Amino acid sequence: MNAKKSMNFNDLEQWLNERRVTEVECLVPDLTGVARGKILPRVKFTEDRGMRLPQSVVAMGVTGEFPESGPYYDVIDPTDKDMQLRPDPSTVRIVPWASDPTAQVIHDCFDHQGNLVPFAPRSVLRRVCDLFAAEGIKPIVAPELEFYLTARNTDPNTPLRPPIGRSGRSETSRQAYSIDAVNEFDPLFEEIYDFSDKMELNVDTLIHEIGAGQMEINFFHSEPLGLADEVFLFKRTVRESALRHDMYATFMAKPIAGEPGSAMHVHQSMLDVTTGKNIFSNPDGTPSEAFMYYIGGLQRYIPAAMVLVAPYVNSYRRLSRNTAAPINIEWGYDNRTVGIRSPISSPEARRVENRVIGADANPYVALAMTMACGYLGLKNKIKPKAEMKGDAYLSPYSLPRSLGEALDWLRRESDLHEVLGKEFITVYSEIKELEFDEFMKVISPWEREHLLLHV
């Protein structure tokens, strides 16, 4: 849990004083999950308690481009007005790799009337959390984040390969759960844990995943906004640490052909605010109607919401048969072939695991998406399909197969627009359409190899 949750601005100033901070990185997550913002001298940060940035800073594509026209500008003023960014004191952390005492603080985005900017990722997650709060429900989540370590690669045309470990060799086979394979990168992981400890990130277990050079880190369960902040900061930390050890860390959904993709599995349960008890379990320990309705909501709405958690063309390379990733939204107990899994647990810890989310997803958008689908299931009392007790990989696809298809599905699902906000859906969809158009301008090696002389 975040011990600084109740921190106010006076507490923040004391925290900075105790650590003799001289600079502050003022951060805001954009739609991609990139850390935007400014680096301010400590004095300037204290005087302003915030900063101004153009609205478009949090609403640009992964290439840094913006739409030239269209519905995007029905939401974002064509004059690109400023947002007022206010620091959230509870997010302050030291920057452990900085040479001078430096803090980082995540900011929320407000308009000139003092309203949260509706298309900023942190605002969207706050909106969904508020919907649960109005129902007397407290969501609890726990992400599991996969990523790859790769050798440095400065040429985009060259395929990625695993890095060289302490033995002087790179992995050539899959090493799921291998302790020795993790130990190959001991110096890197020791630094990651050290940085995470100094930043008060609640990281738990580190394991070697299936792919060559693929790792997974688990987070302790907590409230959604704080954990989204931690995933956002952790991604930044891992990339920085990898560079310091002469390698890359990537959260691409499918970085290496022939290897499994990387996911961000999200465990979620719901507590009654009054009693503190898990609403997914009845008093006798059996699964409750709320548990079933939540799963029903995930099954009903995840397909239409996929573009929110599979945000790039590359994302759909992971979601294919025989890649250790779900291809549908079947559900089952202790079944890793389904898109929606319920692990074996005590009644108090009963939870649902969403396995369709990619590691490339913005953590704020990802948590908002899965909770929005579950919320609609609870509100509309949607019953799930029968439990899948076999291999769900043998069942038909029920998720969109491409970015373009996923965008079409999201645009047609008005229920999600209401829960997540129409302004957010508009801006997000227009940005993804722009990225898709940019991708379609690129001719791939496959096309040159198979079409050049054969068609």
C-alpha cells in the first residue's frame, strides 16, 4: 500500500527538504504511457506547485504525430489550449539513478475551470474508480508484467535477439521458471530491485517467463490508481536499468518472431466499502452472483474494448493461436488457456484474472478498461457463458484480429463510451487511426520476399 496516500503539499515540502532535493521531474503519462513533462529547479516547483502544458501533450500518437482534422478537434481545441498540471503529493519518489538529489512527481491534468481533463489517462482511471465508489465498492488489483531483455539494437531493420548474460552466452532455448537463467542477469536485477526499493515500488516476485530473455515481475495487490502509477514508474525504471547494463528492456507485445508475446495480466477483486469483505464470495465461501456478473461483463465487453489494451499493430501478433496468449474470452477456474481466469484461492481472496491485456498497454487505460467491463457486468447483471473446462485454444477466435477491426468494434460500443467518457474514446480512437495509417505506409520484409517476384 502507498504510505504517502494522505500526503498534502506541506508534507511534500517536508519530504523534499529531508532528502535535500534540488530538482523535480514533473511527470504526466500520455496515451502511450510515455512520461511527458518538465524538469524544474526545486525552488520553481515550490513556487508554482504545478505547471502548464498544451492539451495535445497527453493526446499524441506513439510517433509524436497529431491528426490534421476530424473529431479529434471536437474535443481538443484547435488553438491547443494549456492544461494546468497539479502534482499529486502521494506519488512523489526519488529518482535513484540521478546524479543530483532529484524527485519525480506524477501530475493530474485540469482545464482552466478546474475540471479533470477527460482524455488524460489518469483522469480516465479516476473516473472508473469513482463509479465503483458510488456503488460502495473498492476495487483491488494486482498486475503481472512481462517484458523482454534484448541485446542493444540500433537498426530497426535488424531482428532483436537475447542479450549476453554473465556466462558470455545468450539464451537460445526457452527457460521458463529457470533460476539459473535469471541469475545470468543478477547485476541488472539487483539494481532493478534496489531502484524499486528506493522508489517504494511494491514489486513482488521475479520469474523467468517462457521466451528467451523474457521476464515477469509481479506487484502486490493494492488500489488501482496507485498501482497504475507504480507500473508506469517501473517500466521507466527497467528501461533505464537495462541501458546501464548495455542491453534493452522492451514491453512490446511481440518483439521477437517465434517467441511468446508479453502480457500484463491483471488480477482484480472487489471489496464492500462498509464491511471490507470480498463481494465475489458468499458468506458460505461459494462464488457470488457479483462474481459471475463481473465475469459476464468482461465477456460481453472485452472484445469491443480490445484496442484499449492491444493498442498497436504489433499487439495483434501476440493474440494468435499457439503463442501462449488468449484468442477468446472464455473463462475458467485455474485454466491458463482462457482469456478470463479465476485462480484457486480462499473465498476471501477470490479474484478474476484478465489475461488478454498486452504489456504494451498504458497501465492507466488497461486498469480502467478491465474495471469498466466488470462494472457494466455488475450494473447490468450480465451472466457469463458456461465455464470452459478444456483447452480454450481449440475454441474459435472471439477477439478482433487487427488494429483496424478493433477500432471499429470500440466505436460501435456506446456502453463503453458512457463509462470511460466520450471525449476519451474520441481522442483515443483518432490517435489509433492515425497510427494505423502511418503503419500502412511501411512495406514489410514479408511483402518484399513473397510478393516482389510472385504476383
